[in-house]
Amino acid sequence: MKDKMKVGVVFGGMSTENEVSVISANSIMKNLDKNKYDIYPIYISKEGQWNKYKYEDREIKLGSKINNIEEIDNIVKYLKNLDLIFPVLHGLYGEDGTIQGLFELLKIPYVGCKVLASSVGMDKIYTKIIFEKAGLNQTKYEYIRRYEDKYIFIDKQFNEKIVSLDEVSNIISNNLKFPMFIKPSNSGSSVGINKAENIDDLKKYIKYASKFDKKILIEEEIKGREVECAVLGNEDVIASCVGEIKSADEFYSYDAKYNNQESKTVIPAKISSDIEQEIKEEAIKAFKAIDGSGLSRVDFFIEYETNKIFINEINTMPGFTSISMYPKLFEASGISYSDLLDKLIDTIK
């Protein structure tokens, strides 16, 4: 009988999305084919400690305490014993190319995007710049950096100007129309994002976003439907059907995603076949533009008045909970959760 593949499922991590990662990993471990794979769960604590985790087939709720762990003495030796890694880490230190770089150095195959695509996909500003180069339609935006108690405004030619909070807010309000969204450049699951209706809001939310990252993205609001498309593969990339998010809150915040039961998804989205085809093509183009591999979920808006498609962002390690869009979109496209995991593992063989 063929030996089972030793799969390390790495989850948790030092980001604000540690708890979401735990639920994603639990779903993956539950759905991995136990006849094909021996599963080695590895939990990274919020403090960065690596632990062996005794997997239990039970429902885990957001914020559940992680028990049954034992610290790993020699992380490198432990990882090198595995055939491949399935990193189920969202956000900083997991989805941003850092842990991917570790696996590359250790020459351990792993599921998902490599170092460049992971780091670019995590950084909203550099994602925007690459999407611009690829000719993908997106909303107007500005880019600033926090600098001590001031800010640096960066124009479209990357010229920099050091200014006060009042000055940078005035520049942005002259260049963009309210309402606008203020986002930390490197933050996932909508953490640190706010909507500004006026210049006072803008100042307040720039200060707030700068707690999460020194790089800050400010975008004009698009009034439209929020839709998402999942992609799978390396060169021969396939796209799922398109799903729609119906947020219970004003926008799809962290709370709306994970705590508000009124937020709903519609899969497949009720859109024309032409619009769906265009979104699928753009999702694949965006994935290839950042040099993606394995998987990503690409998020779009369909503007209410014009039906025009705007790309929003790409997630190189999307949520994998039982209700997450990535597995649900492929399930609706005819690929079950368990088969999807097999296909993702096949992308690195």
C-alpha cells in the first residue's frame, strides 16, 4: 500500500486573524482525506510559539481557547520531516510572504502563492499598482505613509512630500470625493478599515489606520454590489462561479464577516452571464498579474448605476471555514470541499 503523505497544517499565527485561521484550519483538517494524508497540525500562538496540536473533530467557535498543545523543540527538524505544508494563516506573518520564505529556505513544498505573490497580495497599495499596470479597472485612490507625528503624501509618480495630518487630509479631499474608505495597507479581514463621510472623519480614521500599518490606502467609495470569484491552479487556472456578499453592516467589516449573523452570501450571484464571464476573466488576470499560484479569492464591485466592474482586492490565502466563500464558490461550481483540498495539494506535486 502506498504511504500516506505527511501534511503539516500550519495555523493560528501572530496576526489579528489568528482566531479566524483556527476555524479555517479546523475545517481543512476535518475535510482532508484521512486515507491519503497523515495530518500534522501545527499551531502558532499569537506570541509566535510553534506547537504540535492534537486535532479533535469538534466544532470550534471564533475565539475558542486552543488546548492540547505541546511546544515544538526543534521547528526546522519537525518541518523537514513533513512531505508538504498547508499554511492556513491569514494576515501578517502568514499571508504576506514571510512564512513562505521560511518554507522556501527549508525546501519544503507548500500549498498556495509563493513569496512575491503573497507579499504583493497582502500589501493593498502594491496590489493596486500592479492591477493598474494590468489595466484592471479600480476606484480612485491615494497612498500615504505615517512618518513620526507627520505623514508622507506619495503622488502617482512616487514623488514624496512630508506634511501634517491637516495638510494630507486637505490634499486627499481635493483629489478624491467623499465618502471614502481608509485602510491599513497590510491588514486582512477588514481590520482597521473605516468609512469617512467628511474631512473630520478622514483625519480621525487616518490616525486610526496608522495604528495597524504605517502605509495607508484611501479609496473613493463605489456604490455597488460586492461579488467574489475563486481561482485555482498555476498556469491552467480555473475560476469558480461568482458569489455575492450581502453585508448586514454598511460595509463588509470584520464584525459583519464573523459576528453578524445577518450578513449573507448568494451563490451563484444573480448576474448576467456576460458580467460573470468578465469577472472570471479578470479574476484570472489579477491572479496571474501578481504571479499567483495555487489559490486566491478575487473581490470585485459591480457599480449599481452602470454595471461597470471594479476590482477591489485579491486574497492569497482566503478564509477556509465551512461557510467561507472560497470553498463555497467551488462547491457551487461542482468541486466538493474534500476534492478541492486534493486539487490544491496536486498544484504543488
